Amino acid sequence: MNRTTRALILAAGASLALALGAHAAQIPAAKTLLTAFDHDPARLVAPPPADGSPRHAAELAEVHRLIATRTPERLAQAVWDDKHENASIYAEVIGPSFDLAKLPATAALLAVVDAERKKAENAKGFFNRKRPWAFDPSIVPCDGGQMTKNPLSAYPSGHALTGYSLGLALASLLPEKAQAIEARAADYAYSREICGAHYHSDTEASHVLAVALVTALLAKPEAAPMIEAAHAELAAAGLTAR
């Protein structure tokens, strides 16, 4: 294990002294491995539809349709998802043994993934897309974002980027549960549309970014020992046999 990898593991593991709560909760902070080129939004995703364009009008109409037709149960799920922007969203599909407080190597790897995700969110400032409620004040998002969030932060969706990034990393570690994890990631992203906080192209941009970032990260030689340690830990916990 080289110095860089050891430092990454120690930096992520140090924060595990804090209580993480039941199952998977907050992920400790960590250093990043990817470069500015790896995160460049101009290279990774196309710009969103322009405000007032036919594509934007269609997306806005879809936001209104989702709000008008969502069930109380699906709205409640969207509200819960809004409040849980971390790996706990996968506890139900992975199983009760998925508790990051007891899986330090897995938490360390996910910490690096999350650090890359935070850097990738700079794309919001690059595109400066209006939120649906900023363009159309009749839309009231379920997260109260119109009162607290930057109105020019729609593209990409931060929640969806979190969900897809962590989900793709976990799917690579738990191949038996990959389909269920990926389905949960998509449903988590859909919650942002149900909520009225984002357009579909916002969440899809998050998906594209997450695939690019996680693929690049997992291919880094410095990440290999961390991946191996996380996989061994998950196997020992009975969460994967591979």
C-alpha cells in the first residue's frame, strides 16, 4: 500500500469515530484522486435545454404533470429521499448488515467517491440553470428549496449525483445486488422530479456525470487497495460472495 492510499484510508477512517447511526449514514470526509479534467462539465455533459425552448417547455409541463398526479405515498418517499443525501438510501436493498459504522474500509472508499461527487457539483455554477420553481413560481417544491436554495442550481441535481455516484460504487462491490442498487438510484433521482425540485434532464446529467466519475475513480491504481479492502470486508459481513 503506497503513502497516498494509506493517507486516504486514514483520513476517511478517522471520521468514523463519529456516530453514523443505524445502517449507512453520513460518510466521512476524504481527499480526492481525480483531476480538474476528470471533473470538467464542459467535457462530460451537454448543456441543458434553454429556458423557453420547446424542450424546456416539455420538461416544465412534465414537472407540472408529476406534481398533479403524484400520490401521497410517492410524495412522502420524495420528502424522505430529500432528507437523506447519503448511503443510507441503499440500506433497504442491501440488507441490515450494511452499517458503515461497522464497515470502515467500505466507508473509506465511499468517502472518496463522495469527495469526487462534491467537486463535480461545481457543474451547477458552470451551467447556472434556473430551478423549475425559479422559472415558474407556481411550482412549490417539496423540499422548501424556493426559500433556501440558489435558484440557478438546477443542472445537475446534487441529490441525484449523490445517489448515482454512491450507487455505482456499491454496485461494483456487490454485483449480486447491482440491479436492485441501480434501480434504487434511479428511483432516488426520480424523487427530485416528483418533488418539483428538478427537471428530468437535471437528474440525467447527474447520471452521466456519476458514470464518468466513478468509472475514472475505480480505474485509478491508488483506489485498487481500497476496493480490495472494501470487497473483502463486505464478503466477511456476508453481503457478497464474490
